[in-house]
Amino acid sequence: MGGWLRYLELQAKVKTGLSSGVALWAIIAAVAGVVTFGFILLTAFIWLAERYSPLTAALILTGFFLLVTIIALIACVMARGSTVRRARVQLAARSNTPWLDPRYFSVGLQAARAIGWRRIVPLVAVGVIAAGLAREWAGARVRDGAQEADETEEDLGTGEDDNLRDAA
């Protein structure tokens, strides 16, 4: 059982790239970024307060952040809509699975009655796990192949630009 847990942990690390070191440095970078942003705001306020009055500087910064908030909310709503659309398309693609056909279901029930439920349940569980793993591995190969194709196209594109620069 420990081997499976270690395997799943390594698969998660491969897919996400997360570790305790990555998390620690990300937290340090986030804190430093927040402090830097605070100093930038303070500097902007002091500069605006010297050019105009402190009240005008505060109103300018308030208007700027209100505009950023509105733009972020609009982008959030648009991203949510596209996520919902993509999920619906993926669900529609998955719903066309052949084993959910009623004919296959009735054949499965007849086989289960003939063999016996106590013998068939573990076999079905192992089959479902094997099918899930096979589908995951096949999907990873397809995704990796698509990424390699994209990288190859990018490499070919940069090579042509280099050749044009060399010829000139």
C-alpha cells in the first residue's frame, strides 16, 4: 500500500511540480511582492500629494484601484463563462461512452447472475481501476505528443527567423 501512495505522490509532484521548497520560496516571494507594492503605493501617494493636494492624490489612487477592480471582475466573469463552456464540452464528450449503453448493461447483469455477485464485484472493481489507469496514461501520452508537436513547430519557426537574419 505504501508503494501505491508513494507512486501517487510522485505523480502529483510530476504534474504540479510542488514541494516544500517551492512552497517556501513562493511564500517569501508573495510577502516581498506585497511589501514592494505597498512601497510603490506610498511613493505614488507622496508624489501625487506634492503635485496636487493629499485629498486629490487619495482620490486619484482610489479611482485607479476602482478601475482595476472593475476590469478584474469583468475578466473573472468572462473566464468563468469560458470554463463552464469547456467543462460542458468535455462532459458531452465523456457522456458518449459505449459501456453505458443499455444493451451492454443488460449483458453485464446476465453475466453477473451467471457467475455470481460475490465473484464478479472484485473483478469489476479491478477492471474499472485498470481502465481508469489506462485512460489516464493514454491521455498523458496524447497531451505529451501535442506539446512536443507545438514545441517542434516553435523551433521550426525560430529557425527560419535565424536563417533570414543570417542571410541579411
